[in-house]
Amino acid sequence: MISLIEHGESSPTAAILDRLAAGLGVSLASLFSNEESCSASPLARRVDQYTWRDPGTGYMRRNLSPPGYPSRIELVEVVLPAGARVTYDTGIRTVNISQQVWIIDGDIVVTIGRETYRLTTDDCLAMRVDQLVVFQNLTDKPSRHLVALSADRNGSIYAQR
């Protein structure tokens, strides 16, 4: 599968990318950064923020944080289409990632292990990324949320890049 992705013969889903990130010991957001073409500026202008769309669900994520800049947090904006479901099942990682999800607009259901949370606009949920996590939009309109990620390994989410 990795070879197909590398050669542009397949578009990976969010679940596949999450497994790759877990195997590499990095965050999913870090897979989208391009450190070679940046000067580690503390500023990330909208025009330079990388956006990716999951070919399976249509879910869209935009990396908001400046790529390559040494920071303990990463910010990602996510738009989850109506009826979409995204599952991350990588479990325990070599890097301990914590995240908070703040709902900007809409409603989503988040399942972490055996706990399920219904979130609406302005709700915020904190979690560790160490077990099955499912994001669902059960409504008929897209939802939008902000994800803030941080890592515990070596004090930086960028430790393995």
C-alpha cells in the first residue's frame, strides 16, 4: 500500500495515514508538513496552509500551524461532511499524543474506546490518542472543528521528523 501511495497510484484514507503516522511515531498532522520548503517561520499564512481531503469520506483537514516551527502544539481545522464517519484505530503509539477538539460549527459524535460524547458548537473535548477514536457527523450538514495536538515524547511533537 505504501508503494502505491508513493507512486501516486492510490489515495490513502485518513485511517491509513493514521496508521502510518503511528508507525513512524509522529502525529497525523506532521505527515502533511513540508519542512524542506519552509524556513521554520513562526507565521503560517492561509495561502501556505496545507489542505487534504480524505478520498473515502470527503473529510477535509487543514494544517494551521507553521510547518517545521518548533512548538509543542499543532493546530488543525477539520470539516466533517454530513453523514461522514472517520475511524482511527491505531491504539498505543510510541509518542504520547493528547488532543482537544473544539467544535466551531455543527454537531459531531466522538467515541473514544467505549465512551461516546455528543458535541455541539462551542463544546470542547480533551482526549489522549491511545485507543480507538471515531468521529461521526450524524447530521445533514457539515461540521467544522479545531483540533489542538501536543506530544509528550522529548517535549515536542516534532521529535521524530
